[in-house]
Amino acid sequence: MPAPSHRRPVRPRSAPVGSDGWTTPWVQIKYFNFHPNFFPNMILAASPDAKRGDVVAVYDREGQPFGHGFFSPGGRVPLRVFQHGPAPLAPDHFTSALRQAVDLRLQTLALPEQSDAFRVVHADADGIPGLMVDKFADVLAVELSNAAALQRAGEWIPLLHQLLGTKDAVVHFDAGPVRAEGLVPHQVEEQVALLSSGLSATRISENGVRYHVNFAEGHKTGFFCDQRDNRARLGQWVKGKRVLDICCYSGGFSVAAKMGGASEVTGVDLDEKAIELAEKNAKLNQQRIDFVHADAFSWMRQMQRNASTWDVVVLDPPKLVHSREGFDEGKARYHDMNKLALSLVAPGGLFVTFSCSGLMPVEQFEELVIGIAHRNGRKLQILERAGPGPDHPVLSNCPESRYLKSLWARVW
């Protein structure tokens, strides 16, 4: 698979002194960096036998062992380090990592007691860059994002089936990571098709609430397991309240609120297919919810003109900051959405706002929301700061893995 012309594969001009004794294939880095991702300008050299998808031994500028990682010459991120230190890589490294990931969810967190849907493998945070796996009943939804994970998924998926008792796998490799890795789209599609069972949908149960999961038309792995604990929290705080769910997607918060005793729930989303699925989820749980197919900005402006307010407003938009270059634009969209949503919260009402952009630091997100409130003559009584459930752990040396953050506050 040829690399894109705008990105040269990482290759040494001459072998570094002493490299004849290095474990091959290898990559030498220019700078010390404990973050898992190394960009092209951070890499000094690579051995001639290092190929796309290889596990490489990593050496620092002085030629000392630094760790091991996945190599992708020509990729936007050519090196992803998953093990630091001089220790050799164990032959069963990935098997062990998968077993540890499953044990965390099944034994330590005891997630099957809450739901038959949860994240099983969370990429770098579980020591396997490029692999995210959600369990939905007896189906594994697998999201791949680098060449190394794609090459090994055929070994990893059967092991996960064995450990979890699942039967089918639905596998995705989105177009963005395909381009970033310098892969050929149709070749990736062929490989993914061989790994995937082609299942289109299933049903799950979460804290007593049932949901449809649509793999064919849903976002990401089909359902957002990361909001499980937040859906349960919302359900405990809305009894007898009127609830507005902005960017409701497939109705997760809407249904949880109605099941929690909310007197009235309205869900709004621009995605027509998502609204259809949300309506199915309401019917599945025998709940009456008003779902509206509309652009959230336009709809909220109209409600603002109508002077309409709700006791509880939930704002859970899709990812708005997609790159460092697009940070200011994404931040401006968060500002506009939160300003509109806050104006719809009745005095003393609850405002729950989320950001799932990893590049948006939690401090900046909170400052943005608080600043909007103050500039519009309102105060926030902050009740909770929350993120995803513990099945979505955060890697200490990768701050952007703290992607989901939320603020729960009464508005005065």
C-alpha cells in the first residue's frame, strides 16, 4: 500500500552508530516523549525492514531502549508506543492485555450486573492502540483505527469471543483513520468485510432500560456506552420534571429521564435516522416522548423567542473539535450551543452539558460554560463534574483520552 505523496515514509539516511546490535525492526526517536503518539518530525530513523503494521523496538537518541510500539511509515502518526522501558516484549503481550481488559470489566467493575453493554477495550488506555471494542449483548462492535490493529484483529476477535461468550462481530475502520494511515480504502474494506459478520442491529439492557442498537446506521460503534452512568444519574434527578434533551441521538437520555419519572420529555436531533431509532427506543420501553427532527441551533432560537423553558436541559452534542487546526471553530460552536441551551433552563432548573472532544481541555470547557452564564446574568450551582464510566479509563500520559466531560449545575 503506497503512502500518500505528501507524507514521506520514515527511513534512516544512514544506520546510527551501534544500531547493528539493536532488535529489529526498530525505530529511533529524536526526543523523549511519554505520550504514546510520535509524529514524523519526532522520529530520527527506522530500520530498513520496518514495515507498516510492525511492532518495533524503540530506541532513544542515545541508542538506549525506550520501549515498543506500532509502526506506520507514511502515516500521520507513524509511531504509537504502547510499552515503555527496556524490558523485552513478551510473546503473549497482546493476549495478556486483552485478558486484563476483560477481567477489569467483568470482575473488578462487575459491569454485567448493570448492563449487557459496555466497553471492553479502550485503545491506548488498555495498552492496544487502534482497538476499541464495545460489547452489546452477544455482539462485539469493533472500531479499528490503525494498520497494526487491522492486521491483528483476526487473532484478537476470536479470543474476545472466547472470554466474553459473544458470537458475532461488527467491524468498522472509518475513512478518516484510513487516510491518516495512508491505507488504500478498498483494501481496508475487503479486510474489514472478512472480519465482520454483517449484523445490522441488536438489543441491549442497561439499568433496567432497553435500547435498540443499530450498527448499520448508528454513530461509532452503534451506541454510546460511555454515557451509561450519566444516564442513570439523570434518571435519579428528574422525577416530576419537564426535560429537554438537545442532540438526543437515539434517545438514551430521553428514555432514561422518562423511565426515571420525568413528567414530560422532549428530544431534538438533526439526524432523521437517529430520531426514528429514538422513537423505537421509547416504544420498546412503553414511554411517550416528544421527539423533534430539527437543527438544534434553529430550534433553540425559536424556543428562545417563544420564551419557553424547561426544568432540566441536557446538551450532548457530537464531537465539535476534530483537530488542533479547527479548535477555535469548534470552541465557538460549543459557546453558541451552550448559550442557547442555558437560556432555556428555568430559574432553579438543572443544566447538564457535555463535550466529547478530546482536544477540548476540561478546564476550558468549564470556563466557557461558566463564562456564558455570568455574561448573561446567571449563576451556576455546580453539583457534579463527570466523565465516562470506568470502562472508559483515561491514560495518564495521554490527556486527550479524557475526552468526555460534563458539568451538572442548577441555574439561577
